[in-house]
Amino acid sequence: MEIPIVGTDSGPKVEWAANQGMWAESWQFPALFLTDSRVRWEALDAETALLVVPFEDTEQSFVVRLR
């Protein structure tokens, strides 16, 4: 990955961050959350859920608050 000012970087932390960035920007394509079988929602309470997304052989999660 080429990062302005910093230069080129790679490794597990960069890959982890890039995956989260990709999924964070995917809100523009809401159908993706329904059509990708690797994505799931886990309710925490009436206003909060976890969005679980794939990352290599594991998963990452986002806390989503709906108000």
C-alpha cells in the first residue's frame, strides 16, 4: 500500500486497517450486507448491533448504533 508522505507500507496491521476501511466505505452499497453470506449482524440491545465482516481466515467487527 502506498501512503502519501509515509511511502510504501505493508504487513498485517496495514492489511487489517485496509479491510476495515473497505467495509466502512461499503455503506454506499447496502445490498452488499444482504448478499454476502460472510457478513452477519449480531444484536446487542435495542439500539446497538455488531456488524461482523470477513478478514482473511478470521473476522472483524464494527459497533453500529441505530437511533
